[in-house]
Amino acid sequence: MNIQNFEKHIERKILARGKDYYFSQYIASLEYDGEEWVAEVEGSDDYTVTVSLSNNGDIIDTYCDCPYDMGN
């Protein structure tokens, strides 16, 4: 899975919720250190989301401490 095609691998309901959070400005912060994106998200609670990328944009690892983290 790559940063260019990851949306094809995510359940539509969850993708729609993520887009809604983004467009509703629930992303409190977003940082990138060259290898990993870290977002602080304000939902029903505050959540941390991380995505690690390879140099060519392959998604190496993901993490979310939100209620829905059902795998890749």
C-alpha cells in the first residue's frame, strides 16, 4: 500500500469520517519529520495518529489510539 493508493484499502465509512474530521478542522496539529507523519486529532477524545513512510511513499507502519484501529 502506498500513500498514493491507500484510500482503496480503507473502509468507506472510516475514510468518510477521516475526511469529515479534516474538513471540520479537527486536526489540531500535523507534523512530518521526513519519515513519519504525526497528527493530533480532536474527536470525542483527543487521538494521536502516526503514519511511517518509506522513501518511495510505501506505508510502512500506522498507529492510532482512537477507538477504531482495526489493522492496516
